[in-house]
Amino acid sequence: MAPALLKNSGIEHGSTGAYSQGPRGGEEMTSSATTADLFETEVVEARLVSAKFRLAIEGAKLHLRALYFGRQAATLAEAVIKRLADANNAGAFDSWPDDEFNGLLDDMQKLHAIMSYGILTAQRTGLHAKPLHRQNVARLQSQVERLGDLIETFRLGLNPTFNELVGDAVGKLKASG
């Protein structure tokens, strides 16, 4: 500590650097130095623990971003699932107009985009290779691929040209078999 900071501390400082004699020197000075050394040791240990903790949770700075996109995905997934469940429970799924079905597919496409971005971010930052996240990222990637396949299937089902093509192919197969 600088002498200016110690001026009002009650500890006398000799000009030679030796222990001061008098009412506040000697042993008391040694105990003050020991206390400062212990404090410095505790600070160093705290920094070491902090560094080890940061290494242990490497990738955690992404958790905030993942939380944001995760909440977006969860909210959108809830809306899509509710619409599908309501239509299924009412038996109206097959009678939905194409506009309503396209709206549902648009929401599913948004969900797919958010989840794909999350996977891409995990891969770009190396989070997918961390033991703590590896299995979750792989499972999420599998589910995103399934969602993409489902969206593609539904979109093809709404495409009149594709439906006509499939109908012609089925008709030719029936005629030949």
C-alpha cells in the first residue's frame, strides 16, 4: 500500500523500512503485513476459482442468445401445436381452406428457421462439440430435419401441379397392373 493511503491508518512507518518502535510498531506491524498477505492470497485464489468456473461453463455466453431464440421457438411451437390440436379435435383438419393451411405452414417454416439458426450458431461456435450440449444439439438437429420434411410434404400436397402429376402416375400404374 502506498504511504499516502496509510497516513491515517495508525501504523507508524520508519524511514529505513525497518519495523517501527513505539506504541504501534513491532509485532503489530508484522500482523498487519500478514493480514495484507492473506488478503492478497484470497484475492488470487478467488481469481483462480473464477477462471476455472468460466472454463467449466465455456459457451455460457451463448445461453442468453439461446434463451431468446428458444423462447421464440417455444412460443411459435405452442401456437402451431394448438392450431393443429384444435383442428384435429374439431375434425376440421381435412376441411381447412388452403389459405388457413398455408398460414399454418408459414408458422411452421418460421419455427424451422429459428431452430435451424440455433443449430447453425451451435455449430459455428463449437457448442455442438461440448459434452454437455452434444446430445441436445444432435437431437434438435434431427427434429429440425423432420420438421423440414413435414413442411415439404405438406407444401407438395397443396401444389396442384404436383397433385396432378401424382394422380397421373397413380392412374398409369393402375392401368398397367
